[in-house]
Amino acid sequence: MDQIKEAMKSKNTIALEALRAMKSEILLLKTSGGSGEVSETQETALLQKLIKQRKEAAEQFTANHRTELAEKELAQAEVIQEFLPQQLSIEELEIKIKEIIVQTGAESAKDMGKVMGTASSTLAGKADGKTIAETVKRLLGELN
């Protein structure tokens, strides 16, 4: 709420729209769950979903030569990103996934499902799902 007030005072419409969208989605999640409580995991997943939606919209706008709208979507994604835990760097992500590969005993690309299941739950909120999948695929490909 404080962030929304600040955005209103500074007339930062991009931040205001992103913050209002976050608030709306969190309230919807709270009311749909029945208990009125939202876990940190649920909240992180929701924020990642909002960022993904904005990035996908930006890609569509760019493809249709609407760069001003794409920039707006990306700016909103950056505002939402501030509320997520610190994301792992590519190097840190590779180290974590290599550990998971050893833990699961994966030997080839056939074991991708096993590795992805563990990686997705372990690294939730710390890395984008698409980046995790690409890294797992590449590292398993290197094992062959």
C-alpha cells in the first residue's frame, strides 16, 4: 500500500499500474483460497506469473511494431520483479542444477522430467522456469 501511495504522489503511472495489478491478483488469490491466507510460495508464483504475462505481452507488441507498449510492459515487469526474492545468476543456477543432477542420478536427456521436478520445486522463486528448463536440457545434453 505504501508503494502505491508513493507511485501516486510521484505520478509514476507505470509503477502504479503494476502495483495495482499485484494487489488485485493477491486479493483474488486470498478470496479464492477460502482461508484468506496466501503462502509465500503462492505469492512468489503469482508474481512470476505476472512478470511472465508482461514479458509475453511485450514480445507481442514488439512483433507488431508497438515498441512504446512493449516498453511499458517491460517497465511494469521490472517493478514487479522488485518484490521477488533475489534471482540466481546463470553460474549459480548451473551449480544448483548440477547438484540436482547428481542427487537424482540422471544420466541423459531421458531423465529430464526427474531433474525438472526436483529443480522446479527447489529453485521456485529463485529462477525463471524457462531458464531452469533450458539449463537442465543443456547440462543433460552435455552428459551424453
